[in-house]
Amino acid sequence: MDQPTRFQRRNQSSVWQKVPRHLLALPTPFPLSLRAYSTKQWTAVSSPSTQPEFTSSSPKLTHLTPQGNAHMVSISSKIPTTRTAIAHCTIHFSNPTALPLIRSNSMKKGDVLSVARIAGIMAAKKTSEMIPLCHPIAITHVEVDLEVLSGASEDGANAGKKGTEEETGRVSMPWQGTGQGDAYAWHKNALENSKNENKRDDFGRVEIEAKVTCDGKTGVEMEALTAASIAALTVYDMCKAVDKGMRVMDLRVVRKEGGKSGIWVEGEKA
């Protein structure tokens, strides 16, 4: 086989010298391979089965930036409208001690319903200080209503439909407790009854409704929820000496008005 001439070797060497050195696999005049590259920008193609396709109309969390960071939503471009939100909450008693004391205003700490009502109103005005990304809102009205409702046991007893003390496991006796909910023989059974969802209303409850209104650029749902929940917690604080098994349940928004979405009512299709 003929050997390349001196001139041919020089030309071949000059050709490889024109190739950028960083593209060569080996730093030799006669590399064995080249690394392929492209100047076109690479873009990942996601599989439809693993990556959902989002459109401009897809629901999204407004409190997140495109990078996924939490931030306060700007409402500067919104038009002020009259906005209303109503929230409900219930606190259930685990024994029959608290209910008559509330009704007769005989609780040691004072008027349970009045204190809880004021606490709910104050909480609505302080919502933006407790919920990090809430806007401070100029509230125009707060209304907190509390209704004391009898349980199934009291209603049945009044109607003469309940069984004897032996059947119910309860003993009627004067209250002789220490103020720590330990005065009655049926307190031991109250915990077992609380596990049964069908009997959770046996000892009565307080239904709480909070209504908040403002003329502003954002809704007052959080203010209504805060008012209802703090009112319920206040009832617990006022009554915990005689009932530590109370349960705060079913906190929710049941109605909102105003803004871009208009009227929304719990249980109705949007």
C-alpha cells in the first residue's frame, strides 16, 4: 500500500487543525471520533400521560408565583364592590352540664354567648394579622349569631320518650363537682357516646353564624371563617370547666356575594 506523500500528510494535518480542539475526543492530529453537537436549543418533550397539559382557563392557585413561591395577590386593578360572606360553625357538648348553665347565664366566667359574640367580631377585624397573605380590609359590618340547641337526650326527656336511669346509664343528682367536669357518674360514658356519630348531639350544641360585609376589592370569606371559629373557641374557653369534651365541627363558608364570581351558595352548582 502506497504511503501518503509529505504534501498529502501536511494537507491532512492542516484540515484537522481547523476543527476546534474542544470538539475532538482525543488531542491528536488524527482523532478517532468527533462529538456531534447542534446549535439548536434543546427543549424537553413531556409525555401526556405524566405531565398534565395546562391552559389559560385551567384553575390555578393565585397565591403562587410561576416559580411556586407564595406571595400576596395584587388587587390594585380590581373594581371595588359590595362583598358579603357567611360562615357557619357548630360546637357540640359531651355532657348535659353546660347547656342549662349557658341558658341561665350561670357559668362562672360570665355570659357565654355575649363574650363569644364580641370575640367573633374582634377576630374578624384582626384576620389579616393572623392569616399571612390576607389583605387588610375596611370591614363595614360584622354580625355573629349564636343559637343554643337542645340535644336528642333533652328533647326526648322533655317528651317523656327516654328510658329509665338504669337504661340510659345516667344518675340524677345535685351538682357536686370541682369545676373540672367530674361531678357526674355519666361522665365516664360521655367519651364512649362521643365516638358514635349518631349520638354526638345528645347533649346539645351551639350553632354559630358569622356574616361579614365590606365595600372593597377582595372577598371577606376569611373574615367570616375567622369570626365563626374564634366565637366557637370562646364558647369552649367559657365552658371547659364543666365540659372538656366539646367538639368544634363543620366550619365552612355557606354563602358569598360580590366580586367577579358573583353569588355562591353551599350545595348549589356554580
